[in-house]
Amino acid sequence: MKKKDSKIVGSNLEQEQARKTFSGITLKELYTPEDVQNIDYDKDIAASGEYPFTRGIYRDMYRGRLWTSREITGLGTPTQTNERLKFELESGARGLDVISDMPGQMGIDTDHPRAKGEVGRLGASLTTLLEMEQMLDGIPCDQITFVFDNSPAHLASTTLAQYLVANEKRGISKDKLNFTIQNDPWHIFLCGGGAAGEERPLNLALKVRTDVLEYAVREGIQLYNQVNLYDMRELGVTAPQEIAFAFSIAIAYMDEALKRGLTIDEIVSRTAFVCSCQVDFFEEIAKFRAARRMWARLIRERYKSENKRSWRFRFGVHTAGCSLYPQQIQNNIVRVAYQVLAAALGGAQAIVPCCFDEPVSTPTAESHRLALRTQQIVAHELGITNVTDPLGGSYYVESLTNKVEEEANAVLRKIEELGGAGEALRTRWFDKQGEKSSIQHIKEIETGERIIVGVNAFTMHEEKTAGSFHRYDPEAERMVVAQLKELKQRRDNDKVRKALEKIQAQAEQSERGDNINLIPAIIEAVRVYATLGEICGMMRQGYGYTYDVFDGIRAIY
């Protein structure tokens, strides 16, 4: 990347900086009452807790309850992840958040040839019930909220089964649990999920995604299914695209669930969103406010819901990993802090800050604690929780909220003209839009139009990275793989075979149109220690796809 001399850039910042938002929205020099004269307060803004919820979904917001503070965790062995989760609780986390490693995201077991070198590297290994049991040991799941950042349908469904069975064995009934599974498989196709060049199994993903939601509703389980805006933003899409892409996918999910006989209120009561929070402070706040208003109107007007609770846009925020850089790595602490502040001022129900060392490693315990402390300082020292929506009424913020909503609605209309999210995924329209936005962003950094402190401005000739970082331990992978091989030998493989055959048979019936919910069969398979890869493979075969996403191994049953 071509670097500018920091002194030159530093002396010409006013001339160098473009007068537009991160997403390219042109800005005026000064905003006045004229910029909000067409806003009807009661119709377009209203008090917090009132439709269309622009100012917040609850009347008292953080005066009544602070956002839930979390950190995303997953590393090495399940036991090592367990230790980190307990460390976070001791450090003041109010909820836990686990992400599975890459083999799990791809739907393969830890002993798969393509999993080598990736087991437990960028997430937790949850191939079997045994690993879930080890990870949850001593964790009070009936006293905290738990989030699994597991979007693929095979992973979301298996995670649900593992979590329910593991807690049942610990004496915690499913009605005592309050948890979230991302369960957003369509966005995974946009974000590069699946083997390279593989056909996107949109039908199977949608079917199993809906199975999870339907099972939770029918069984009365307090399970939220998250729609992931965050990963889309990491690809480089703009703030309006982030909202529109995710809402179009959410519409497809809701329409499919309605076909199952669920009501819109049953669906929405178990739907939440995870948003990104980029570095443009005011645009991100405006984005959250616009998304709340758009969601309220969508559910009330398009889906005719009369339940006020269903109109509320429930969302958590994960600060933007793509905004962090290895150069002058401690600068990331400042970036994360302001993103947390923007998320709080934007009215998030949960916040997961990135750790400053993420560009170079899996976060250390110390960096996790620092990220939690960042939230705690914002929550308890800055005074921003004393008043609901303190930026409401700002000429700039209200005008920018309108502009983000206007552009997001335009993108949403374009997607519907294409035939909806499914068609936009099938034709890779989403991918092309993300690539276009990402390339534009990179060009702006390379030319200096967009200043990144420490990267293309205010650089250091001989930088020495301070601090110690997490290092991947190959021994952890060896231990996990050895445990899996030993488990496969001692489990009752006859019961495993019968359970897996049932999954494939029901998947085949569903593919023919019978719509049998696969979750009970998956729970049976998990209970006898069938693996994630085996369960995923049988579902895939039932729908006419290869057993293995990489087409490198065959089913043993």
C-alpha cells in the first residue's frame, strides 16, 4: 500500500478529508432547522418506546436496564474455551458468546483431512455432545444469556441439540434457558461459506433454519434466531446496504416460516439482529435509528402485526473487526472505544467489542478483559445512560437518519425487483455489490482520500509491536482429534447408525415436500454422540447433495 508522509498529511487534513460519510453520503457544512422541517415528530420519531421506535424500543432504555456486555470466545480445546468463559464472567461479562471453529462452520469433523491446522484455531471445537459438555462445565446456563455465533443451518441445528441435551444432563430443563443461535445460513453464502465453487444449497439451508425456529416456538424454548448484518459489513458494504441486505434475507425467512403455519408474532418474538458498528460515529448511530424505524414499519404495515412488541427492532452490536489494523496496534483500543460509544448511543441491547489484538491473533485473556472494561467505562462513567437517546433532535443526526433510511429502502426495492434475497444470492448480485463497495473503500485508503491513522498517515518507519499475543497450539488440535477418534470407538455405533439413517430418511421426505421437522431426529443423534459432520452429511444426502461439502469422504453408515 502506498503511504503518504505523515507530516504532509497531518498539515493538510482539512483539505485531504472528503466531506462524506463512510458509506459515501454527501454531507453539508452545517445542518439547520431547514434540514428537518419535513420531519413529523409523532409520525417519524416519537418518544422512545413508541412507534416507530426511532429513539429506542423501550421508554427508559438504559435507565431501566443496561445493554448486555459480551465477548466472542472460542479457542483451542473445549476445556480451554470453558476457562476463558469463566474468566469473562469473573471480569463482569453479563452474557457469554461462543463461535465455532472453521471446521464446524464448514460442517466437517475435526478428524476430516481438510480440518488439519484449523481445529480450535479461530473458534471452539463443538463436533460432538462431549465437547459441548466440556465447554459448559460449571457455567450457570440457567442464570445467564448465551449466544452461539453459528450461522450455517447444519451448525445451528446441531448446536441447538447439543445445548439442550448437555443442559438436560446437568439437570437444567429447556424452559430455564435463554439463548441465541445466529441461525442465518443464507448470509453465510454471501460471506463465503461452503467449499469453493460449490452450489449454494439455499433450499436445504432455508428448510433447516425454519426447523430450528419452528421447534423453538412449538416447544416454548426461549431461543432467539439472529440475522447477521455484521458479516456483510465486514465484506465492505455500506451502512444502507447492511440494513437492506439483512432485511431482505429476514423477509425470506419470515415468509418461509409463515408457510409452516407460524404467526408473524411467533416468528418475530424469536428474531433478533446482530449489527456492525463501523468507525463513522454519527452514520452508525443514524443507521441504528433508521433500522429501528424501517423494521417497525415493515412488521406493522407489510405483515399487519398488531402486537407492539413485534414492531421492536432487537439488535446487538459487534464492533467492526475490519476497522482494526496491525500497524500501531494499540490505536485499535481507541477505535473500539468509540464504536462501543456509538453502539450505546444508538440503543443496542447487547454489545460485543472487538479486542485490539484481533488483527494478529485470537484475543488473549487480557485483551478480552480490556474490551469488557471499555464497555463498563462507557456504561458507568460517561453519563450517557442517564438520558434516553441524547442525540435525538440533532439536526444532523435526524437528517442523516432519514438519508440512511432512504438509501436502504432504495436498495431493498432493488432486491425485491430481482425476485428477493434468494434470487440475489443465486445470481451472486449481493456478492457483486459487496465487492464494488469494498474496492471503492480500498482505493480511498490507497489514494489517501480516507485517512487511516498509522496505516496511510502518521506512520512509523520502524514500528515495534508491543505486548504479547495468543499463539495457536497444535497440541490442542491433537488432543481434540484424539478424543474424537476414541469417542467414535466406544460409543454405541449401532444406535448412531439408526439415528443418522432417520435423519437422512426425514430429509428425503422433506425434500419431496412433506416438511418434517428434523430437529427431534437431530437431538436423538446428538444424544448418542453422532458428530456434526455425520449429521450434516446425512441432511445433505437427503436433499441430493454430496455427503461431504468437499466431496472428499463418504458416509460410513
